[in-house]
Amino acid sequence: MLNHKSEQLARIETTCGSLLCELQKIWDEVGEADDERDTTLLDLEQECLKVYTRKVDEAKECRTKLHRDIAIAKAEISDVCASIGENPVHPDLKPGGNLKEELETIGPLLEDMRRKKVERINQFIGVIDQIQKISNEILGFKEQDGNKLLVDETNLSLRRLEELHRELHELQNEKINRLNQVQGHLNTINSLCTVLGMDFIQTICRIHPTLDDSNGAKDVSNNTIARLAAQIQSLQELKIKRMQKIQELASTLLELWHLMDTPAEEQHMFLNVTSKIAASEPEITEPNMLSIDCIKNVEEEVSRLEQLKTSKMKEIVLKKKVELEDMCRRTHMVLEALISTDYSIEAMESGAIDPLYLLEQIDLQISKVREEAFSRKEVLEKVEKWLAACEEESWLEEYNRKRAEKARAVVNKIPAMVEALTLKTTAWERERETEFLYDGRRLLSVLEDYSSLRQEKELERQRQRDHKKFHGQLIAEQEALYGSKPSPSISGKKAPRMPTVGASDRKLSLGGAMLQQVKPEKPATRLHPNKKADYLNQNSFLNHQRSSGFAANS
């Protein structure tokens, strides 16, 4: 290359020398003066110097520019490598190469690094864009068109990109969880609206229009989730309120059906309501079960039955009253001793007492009597056995020969029966801390009276036997003194007739007194008292019998 340049310079010098020789010849022919010639040659020399100087300056400027471009290119390559997290790349330069060759070698490397940077930036933009969108969806911000994403070009490393990918993955998982949460809320609202008979679509559209879109993206912002939760709370409160109302109506329905003996066919229409009378809030899932129309239908049915009940109230009260009186009669309890409320129909018709309150009180008394009757069962069974034995005693005292042996066997058990009945009654009173009444009288008092009267009766029988024995001895003495025939004074006077043992026993028999039908001073409210129970209301009659028996033997 140096030879080529030397040849170019020699050729230039040859050309310039030949031109100068030719100029000398022309000047000789023209006769140009030497001064003019010197001046012209000086001018030529100055112009050539200027041209060379300009060219040298241009060459220097080009060299400086090449150095600057190379430096900038190397710096940019270093910056790109640093930003994308790669090691610095050095160009492969040939030994002895010039600046242009070096710049040409660096150029492709710089372009490659720029391309990598652009690709990395695009990756960042894609991830950041998704992060921004999901964040806006969660926070409820509206996305504005035309906003450019800002990427920090000083840190485009793969590590930073992985961090952004992890952040994006977390946001995507959160969005999925929120979508599931929103769908769960929608399902809950749908079930509540179904039970309450409300429009599901209209309800959720008031919260956010996108919730109705089955295929599109649903709004998962904090505000939407909070409004969904608030809507669920509101619907659940409404459901509980309506549930309590319809359960109250169902309870009233059952009471009215029971009071008026409503046929099963009429009850069938509202079985779906009455079957949920004790159900909890989650158990009520049937469509329209708590709708306004359903509640209105039940209210209308209750109103109809209330009106019907008013017309049948007198019949119901009478039926309950007869039931109560019958239970008192069968359990030997006096109705007036149990209640203090006026159960008369006149009081109900006059408005002195509320019919519903009257029915409640009668039902309450029926329940109390039923409970009392269960506790009195064993005592009453012993009373029945005792009364049956007393009846047998009455038959025995009247000397019915056909059943005398049987009656005697039963009568011999009476003391043991009385003792067992006394112990059972005492235990019952101690347990319940109240007196055991039988047809209005304390049973222990009746048993004590019976035991006393039985002892008195035994003493009376002993006196009868002693009196008969004494009378027989007196007759025997008279026959010994006057012969077998009585004296005229004695035979002329009819001996007084003494009461026989049988007749006396019939008067003094406790069993006979128990079985006598004596009308009490104040009639009880029970229906047709049986024969055995009459004695327990006849204490005054027994006392009268006792005093009359003593008078007969005085």
C-alpha cells in the first residue's frame, strides 16, 4: 500500500512538473517578466498549501469523529450489557487495523446488542402490562387508553424479569381466587334469591354489570367483592326474618288445625310450610319457600282459619271442658279444687275472658291432670282393691251364703291392704309435698277414719257377743227357778227384741256405708260418680252411722 501511495505522489509530482515546464515554455513565448512569473508561482504555491491544509484538517476531523463514534459504540455496548445483565462484549479487532475497520467491526455487535435490548424491553413491557391490568382489576381502577408503560431501562436483567414473572404469577393466582370467591358469592346469592323468590339477574346487575356475563371477565375488585358480601348479609337477614315469620304462621296453622280437627286434605297444601317449623336457616332451600307470595298465601289461610275458629270456639271450649271433667272423674279429682278460672261459656260470650286464654288454661289443666293421674296410678289401683274388698265385706255382713267364703277370704286381707295403701299414699305425699285427694278428701284421713270405725265395729261386735251371752245365762237361771215355762208375770210381758248381729253389722259396716248412694250436700262437677267412690264423699254419713250404732247399744 505504501508503494501505491508513493507512486501516486510521484505521478502527482510528475504531473505538476510537466505542467510547470509547459507554463515556463508559454511564459517564454509570451515574454512574461520574471517578477510576474515569481508572483504567479508564489500564488500557486499558496493555493496548493491551502488545499493541502484544508484536506489535512478534514482528515483530522474524520479521525476525531471515528474515535468518538468508536468510543460511543463501545460505551453503548457496555451500557446494554450492564442493563440486560450480561458480561461486557469486546469486538474482535485485527492487528494493525485502522479506525474505520474498527468501527465497522463494532457496528454489527452494537446492532445485535440493541436488538437484544429491544427484545428484553418488550418482554418487560408484556409482563408489566399484565401486572398493571390485574392490579387495576383488583383495585377497581379504570384502564386509560394511550398511557405508555414506563420501563426502567437501567435494569433489564433476567433476574428482574423473573421477579416480575413471580409477581405476575401471584397476581394471577389472586385473581383466580377472587374469581372463585366472586363465583361463590354469586352462587350463594342465587340460592338466596331462589328461596326468597327474587330476581337474581337484577340483584347482581345492581352490584356490577359484568357479573351477569357468563363468558366475559367478571369484575373482581375489592369494592365488588365487598358489595357482594354485603348483599349476601342483607339477603340472609331478610331470609331469617321471613323464616321466623313463616314459622310463626306455621305454628299458628298447626294450633288451628289441632283445635278445629282440620282434615288432612286441607292440611296437605301447607305441609311444605309446617314441615319447616323447626328448621334452621341453612335447611330451608326450596324455591320460593320464603317468597312474598308464599307468605301471603299462608297469612290468608291463617286469617281464614282464625275467622272459622271464632265461630267454632264455643264448641271447642265445651269439648275441652268435657274432656277435663271426664279426666277428673276417672282420676277421682275434684275440678273446683284444681282451678280458679271461670270456665263458663257465659264468661266467654260476655267477653269477660278471652277464648284463646280460656283454651290455653283448659289445655294447661288437662296437662296437669294427666301428669297428676300418672303419679296417682299406683295409689288408685290400691284404692280400687281396697274398695272391692269393702264391697265383699258388705256382702259378707249381709250373709249371702253363696259367696260368703269368697268374701271372707277377701275381707281378711283388708288390714294389709289398708296398711299398704297408707304407706304408698304417705310416700306419694312426701315425694310431691302435697296431700293426696280422692274425690276432694284427703285419702289418709279416709283411711284413718276407716281404721277407727273398724276398731269401733270390732268392739261393738264384742259387746254384742257379751250381751248375748249374758242374756242366755239370765234365761237359764229363770228356767232353773220357775221351770221350763216362764212365770205369768214374765210370760205375760213380751221380752224386748234385741238387734241381731247381722242387722247391727249391716248398720256399722264400713263397706255398706261406702256403697250407699247418698247425695252429697254440694254436687260435684264430675259426671256420674261410681258406686265405690261415693263413700269418700260421705264422711258425715259415716259419723252419723257411728253415733246411731252406739245409740242402739246403749
